[in-house]
Amino acid sequence: MDGKKGIIDIYYISDAECDGDSTIIVRFEIKNLTRSDYIMRDIKLVEINEKDKVIKTFDQKQKLKSIDGKLFYRIEKIYGEDGEFSFLIKRQSIQSVTLTYDKDRIVEIVKIKLDNVEFDTEKVSFNDIENNIAIQYFDENDNLVSIRIKPKQVEWEKVKTIVR
């Protein structure tokens, strides 16, 4: 009997914040009911068109780092949990994976008036995220797996079943 027989179910929830940190957070639960481990390598969030062609790739969330009490941005990248962007899903197990991505920011210089004095200031807004986003990764056979997701999914949803 083949040692890989069984199924792998992938569930997710997600949230997109339009202000504050401007992030997309995607949480997966992967249920591996096979008799072998499953590899998810180089996980990334992408925007795709109707033909599943990648339009853009979202960056992993940048980490704040404090030096002498001052916060500096973009010192160190966070790839998933504990710096990882590839995962080994153990056989006969359920594993959680949480990924956090930056959303695009649009910065405009605008003039404001305060006490009859004009100032230049920045107005920050965020690009809308269409529903055409997907998580992509390579499996243990280097096959590209693309899973369409929604930027805001508040209930757990099964998005993929892999039969082995």
C-alpha cells in the first residue's frame, strides 16, 4: 500500500485592516490525514487576474526594531511565523500557519491651514484589495499550488482538498 494515501484539507480565515498597520493577515489550518509529511515551500500572497496570472506580489510585513529607544522600520523582515515562509506539515496532524502582509500605501502631500498659516502634510490612504488574491506555494514535487482567497473571510472556509 502507498505510504502517502489520504487527504490534506486546507482551511483559512483572513482580515484586512485599512488603517493603522495596513496589513492583511491570513491564518491557515492544514489537516494532513496522509501517512507522509506535506511541504508548503515559499508561501506568498499575490494578486491575480481572471486567468490566474500574477499581477503583483505582496511584501511580507516589515518588523519594527528599537535601537536606543527609537523605532526603525524595515530592519528585519518577518516571513510567516518565527521568520519562516516554508512549512512542513507533519503526517496525521493539524497545523496552524499565520502570515502577515503589507498593503500598498499611497502618500500624498496636501496643504492644510491652521491659524491662517499654510502647512504641507502627508495624507496616507491604502489601495483597495480586490477579491482576486491568492496564496501560492510549491509542494514537495515543486508543483505550484494556487489557492484563491478573500481579503476578509471571518468564518473558517475550506479552500482546498488534496488527495494523495
